[in-house]
Amino acid sequence: MISIVIPLYNKAQSIENTIRCIQAQTYQDFEIVVVDGWSKDGSLGIIKRLAEEDKRIRVLMQVDKHGVTPARNESIAAAKSERIAFIDADDYWEPTYLETLVKLMDDYPEAGLWGLNYGTMTGTNKYPNKSHYAGYRGIIENPWIKELPYWTSAIGISKKAFEAVGGFDNRIIYGEDIDLWYRLMLEYPCAYEDKVLSYYRVDAENRACEHTFPLKIHIPYYIDKYEKYRKENKDFRRFFDLQCLYRLYPYAVSGEYKEELKQSLKPIDWSLQKKSMRFRFQFPKIYNLYRKFRGRRDRELAQYAGGMFEN
């Protein structure tokens, strides 16, 4: 058995489609735990109706009304299985997704985290992601030398490992999932299979990534919590610092949250980063103009050359 957890808030247009794709799985030994964050658009009524039809669906009302992070913690606390799978309320799984994920779990039981490749979806059009682990299946020995291959709706975790690393950090509302994956990957083996069987809907309603937010609820603000790992593991330090810098750059351009930005940048090991990265933080507005010009120039070249310069 596997427990599927879904945080729900104002997804009336998509939640039923997501539940139906779970019900259509070839692997049927599951429960669905939905924690509703007091939706205002009819989402709760839809999921309650679906729960009446399928007793494997349990609907809980969020106790800690502070975003998706506590909702995920509450749903996992309520889960009956030691195996947890995630799917957001507007994403999609192919019918063999759970079967493939559970087989990966069975084959690599020592892992604390298992993941599959994923893609994006607009309407009915699907676009698979090109993985840096093309064709790979197994334990990733050093996950810090390439891009992170994991995404929330294409991942499974051990509940025991989840509890051991402290669960989701309720202080972090944006990047809370990545923060947990990092901690699991630092403490446990992580397994991966390059099969695209889940999709992120880029045209869904109420996408959290479409909004701006204070730096204090974002993962780079808490870089100090990784101090031990950053000291012990040079590959992780380079990787993690780079991810923080990518996330911090928009704040450097906007000039918002200057004190928080300064605090977050202080621990960065610049010796492991490219000189261009330091330049973009020293002269963020100049670099941003360069990026805009370069983006326009690349598009012009791509059009001129029939697409051969497209990334």
C-alpha cells in the first residue's frame, strides 16, 4: 500500500481530473489523503463528493492555516502507509506511474527518496523533460554534481525517513519541498528512474510560483541550517549555494528585502562559483539588461536560422 497526499486550496477546475488520474492507475492499493486549506472556490465540495464515491479518499481540514507546508505535514501525519507519494491538486499521472514508482521502491528499499522523470503539460499537450540521468535507473551515488532530478509530483518518500529529518520546515512556504528533498538526500540513499510518467500543468489556476513573496519564507533565507553539510561536503556546498543564488538574484534586481538578502548572501562560498555569478550580484541591473538583450538576440538568431539556435 502507498499513501498519496494532496494539499488542496482553490483548485476547483482541476482537482477532479487529478483524482481521476489516480483512480485510473494500474496499481490500486492506495489511499488518498487530501488536506484542504479552507478553499473558497468549491474545491471542498468537489473532493467531498469524490470521497463519497471512493472510500480510499480521506478529506481533512487544515489545522495550521499557514500555507502548503503545514498542509503537507498534516497529511503525512495522517497517512496510514510507510510509503508516501505526492501529487499536487492540478497535476497529472500516466496510468502506470504508481506501478513504476512502487517497483522502484521495492527494488531499492534502502532509499529514503525515490523519483521518476517528469514533463510539462498544457491542455492535452505533453512535453517530456530531458533528464541529466538519461536512461538511468538505480541509486544516485553523488546527486550534487548534476541538476536535481526530483520534482514533487514525481516523487515518493519513506515516512520513517521523513520523520527522522524533521519533516517539512513550516517556516518555508516557497521551496519547502526542495528543502526536504535536500535533507533526505544528505541522510539517505536516493533512487531514480528516467521514465516520464507525471506532468506539471503549466496552465493550471492559482499557481503559487506566479506570485512574489517575502524572502523570510523562502529557502535561501535559511542557508545556515545547512552549515554542517556545507562544511563536510564540497559538492553539496557548490550545488546548494548555486541554487540559492539563482533564487536570490530577482531580489538583487528588485532591491526588495535588502537586509534579508545581505544575510542570505553572507555564507555563500563564492570561490566555487563562476565569476559571472558574482558579477550579476555586484551589478544586478546591468546584468539584467544584458540578459534581456541576449534573450532577444537569441530569439532573432533562432528565427533567422530556422530554430537551430534555440536552447
